[in-house]
Amino acid sequence: MTTLIVIRGNSGSGKTTLAHLLHNQLTESLLLSQDVIRRDMLQVDDKPGNLAISLMTEILKFGQQQEKFVILEGILGASVYGQMLSDQLQLFDKTIVIYYQLTLAETIRRHHMKSTTNFTTKDLQKWYQKDDRLALSGELIFDESVSLEMAEQQILAKIK
């Protein structure tokens, strides 16, 4: 039985931090990062039909066959990745989908708390999506009132 955990949201929202925390907590887990696959490995633009979608699909299939938990994190905009995500959610025994719905101000604040930042405030403003939920039944929405510890606890409770 394999559980897929999808963590989505704007740049700087806390997705990667939460994903790494869960990955370190969960044995037999595979962590996939949209940024690593799309930007670092393939160097492709974030647009419909990009090669990262196919590679993510293949890695997700591998994880579904080999691991107990698969964690996928990234902005994963619904207009570009929505269909792939919808298709993949059907293949896993259990799924947990999280969306960080934060204000732009909170996204910028969290981004500036990082020790290293690759993006400017202008970048964050340009990329910001006010509401990009997948509107799936059971999709967890985390706003600025949800701390990292609270997010971790909610997800771990759903796994048990």
C-alpha cells in the first residue's frame, strides 16, 4: 500500500520545508521536487506539455511500486500539472493533497525568512497565484495560521 502526499503552493510558502520534514520522518519514502526535476534536471519552462510532466509521471510510477510513501512538492500549477496530478491520484492506494493558500504578504515574509533566497520580491509578485486549488474532495488547505508543526501533525494523523 502506497500513499501519495502532494504539497502545492506558491513559491516561498513552506512546501519544500514541510516535504523534507516528512521525508525525514517517514521511512520507505521517495521525495520528488518539481524544481529539481523541471529546473535543475531538465531546464525546461513551466508550461503545458513540458518534459517535467512526463518524467514526474514515470518517477511517481516507480515510487508507487517501490516505496510506502511518495511525496511530491512544488508550485505544480493546476493549469499545467492538474491533469497529471488527477491521473496519478487514481493510481495510489491513499492520497493526501495539501495546498498552501497564503496571502502574497505572507508568502514574501516566509521567503525572506530563508537563509538563502534565489528569487526577489518582484519574482514572487510576478509568480503569485491567489487561489490555485485543485478543488478535490479532501484537499487540505493550509493558511498562515497553520504552523509547520501543525501541518506535519495533520498529515501524519491522516497517514495512520
